[in-house]
Amino acid sequence: MCISRGSISNSTPSLTFSGIFTIRLPKETPGQHFEGLNMLTALLAPRKSRTAKPLVEEIGASEVSEEGVEDDDDEFDWEIEQSPYEEVPESALNPNCRYGFGNLRSGVFQRLQDELSDVIDIKDPDFTSAAERRQKRLAAELAKFDPDHYLADFMEDEAVKQVLEYNPWWTDLYSEMMTSLEKGQEEENFAALVSFSEEEKYQLRKFVNKSYLLDKRAHRQVYYSLIDILLAYCYETRVTEGERNVESAWNIRKLSPTLCWFETWTNVHEILVSFGRRVLCYPLYRHFKLVMKAYRDTIKILQLGKGAVLKCLLDIHKIFQENDPAYILNDLYISDYCVWIQKAKSKKLAALAESLKKASLTKAQLGLELEELEAAAFLVQEEETTSKAGVHSTSRQQTPASSSETSGSEESESSASPETEESESEQEEPGGGESETEHSLFGPFVEESSMALLLNDGGMCRSTTFLGSDDGRGQPLASPRASRASGPLIQELGEQLETSVQISEPKDSAAGQQGSVLERESRKTPED
């Protein structure tokens, strides 16, 4: 093997010079697995305490000025009184009002009152116990819950469906891990599935390697809060589809009661309930399916191991570091989590994933009356659908009715035509007078109106020239004039039928002609 400046080669040295030496050393035992080689912070040497103070110093020496005499000048006066910050003694603080990673911090927000409201929802955390925080948090969530917003996302969930279909980076890794498990591969090889970018490696090198003295209760609290933070991160990653925006820091800290209320936990179920309530109260998309999707994503991340958890924590750290003043949460929680998780036991994370997997969550457990709201929404929707269907059926019924009326009028007109033709044929019989012939000539002009005018005692009269008396009922009037004019008139009628001339005039004109016919016939009746 030949080592050259720039590369290592088994034959001739490379001619390129980049200033980087790459050395590959084989393992003493081939195939041996070394866990945690990608946890760079844990591999760094811990920093020792360094101080410039002398080990031996004189105590009680009098202050001497530059001239070697005591400085008693009292004429110098500050315009503003200078008083250095003094930490509040531990005895003055409530021991139940602790927060931060493992509940190791207190008194931090004494000097950060101006930035307090932009980071957390609780006021005076240094003087608010854990029980008071939870009580105030539940009241704030109830006041913030908006039924209209929830029902709008529940009934119109097109955008939510698109978010649910998104596959974050851990989805493919989890599928690959499950495939490896089916093939019988060992779990020790799963750590290689998660890789870190150069930027993430730079973040790991900047952290300080240190150990944490946690009792059993604090140690359990750290694991519980980790679930809460990961749930918020999974929701944020899914709704933004992996593309961070200005609201990312707000979403994560708002959905995590650990970050915005310094909440403490006693079991996994209450973590899920709290997260579900906050998802339905604060962010843009408020849907119960998103709660369950984030829950399943968190299980996958924990099952992938501490490498996947560390990758998520590094992303959260970057988001908070670029947001002012969310960086305070890095100092309180995320930075310590990034260092601590590198030394956490993988078996503990696997047991935590199993505990989370066994937990369950329903809408009724959230305490927001979601099932009642959904039932009322479905009832209103059903009523609206029924009313629209009734209006549509009514309009359909009105349309056939109008068409039936039109067809009825057409049938009446068509039925009137054969009767008119029959009256004309009877008037052409021998012995017919001039009035019958003249009526047949005017028939095409007054067909519709004459049918309505010639009703007599509920029957249809064939001609206006028939007598109304019993002796002459059904007999046409006879006159010399009619006998003389019958020949030319019949001939003229035949010519009209041959030429098939149709004349239509307005009803007013037809009515006027009918009136003239009636008037002429009324003048003929005295002759009888």
C-alpha cells in the first residue's frame, strides 16, 4: 500500500493534490459491529474546566490605585445606577417550578420577560407549578377550539388528503428496515440506514460532549418529552411536505406542550391526548387523521433507532436556531437532547416505541365533543340534500303539467276539426240553404272561436242555421236565394279544396267575421 498526498493507491500514487489524507484501516475482527460511530458528539473528548484564576491568591488585600495610593475619589458619579444581575437563590424558587431538559433548569425567565410571550404560552414559569400549568393549558385549549374551523376541515378534506399522501424521508427507511427484518437480518445493521449530511455532521461537532445526572423520574420524563417533541415535528414535516417556512418554528413549539407550557408527563396516553387537542385547536389543518398519521410516523422513527431520532432533533435545532427568539428552546431542550440521544440505549428506544404502539386514541378522549359536532354536521347536510331534492322534483312535476295542458289544448283543437268537417258535409246535402254554404266557406276562418260560441245546452250544434224549436230541430233553413246560389257556391268550394289554400287571421278578425255571419243569419230567420 502506498500513501501519497491526496489519495491512497495500491499501485502508483495519484498526481492530484487536494491536501486531504484518506487512510483505510481494516478491522482486527472482520464483521465486528461498532455502535455509535456516526454519533460524532459522543466521540469528542469532554471539555475540562478551565480558569485563569490563580491557584493561590491573597485575600483581604487593600485596593491600590495606579499611583500606589488608595483610591478614595468620591467625585465620580454614574448617571445611571449600575447593578449586576443576581441569580435568584434556589431557596426562593418553588421546587415544583422547574423546566428544561430533565427539569434541570429554573430561574431562566427572570431576565427574559420581554422575549417570554413570543416563545411560550405560560406566564411566570418560575412561579407556576406543574399542576397549575396543566390547568391553565387545558383552559386555553378549550377557549381556542373553533368548531367551525374543525367542521370545515372535516367536511372539505381535499387538502388534508393530499397532506396524508405525502411520504417523508423516514417512510422509505422504515420500509427498507421491515424488508430486512423479513429476510432475517440482524437489527445491529439498521444503524447504517440513516446517514447524515455534511451540515448535520458540522452541527454534531459544535455540540459539547457532556453527561447528565438524571434520577429515575427525570430519566423517564426525558423519554416522555421526546415523544411529545417528535409528534409535533412529524406533523410539521407532513403538512409542509418537507419544505420549511416561516411558520415551521411556531408549529413545532405550539403543538408541543413540553416546549410551550413546560408540561410534565406521567404516561404515554396523556401525551397523545394533549397532542391531539392542540392539533385541533392551533394549526392551519385541523383534522383527526393528521393526529393519527403523526402518531404512526413517530412510532416509525423510534423503531428506526437513535440515528433517526437524532436526525429529527438536528432539524428541529436548525429551525429554532434560525428563528428569533425560538433559539431559547434550543438552550432549554433541543441541544441537550441532541447530545443525550447519542448515548441513549437502543433497547430503551425500542421499548418506548412498543409502549407508544400499544397506546390508543379516540375522538371522545380529547374532550372536545367531536362526535357530537360531526353528527350535527351530517344531519344538516342530509336536510339540505333532502330539501334540494324536493325542489328539484317539484320543478319536474311542474314541467309535465304544463306540457299536458299544451297537449290537451292541441287535442281539443284536433277534435274540433272533425266535427267541423262533419257539419260541412251535412250542410252539403240536398235541400241545404245558402246559410249552410256560407258557414262552410267561413269555417277555416272561425274554426276555433265558432266551436266555443255554438255550445247549446251542453251539446255541440252543427250549424247556426238550425232552428231551436221542437218542430224544426235538425232541419236547415230553406230560401229561394239559397237554392239559386247553391250551385256556384259548391263549385267555388271545390276549387278551394283543389288549390288547398289555407288562410289564417288573428282571432279578432275571425271573431268579427263570425259576428257578420251570425248577423246575416239572424236577418234570414224572419223570412221563415
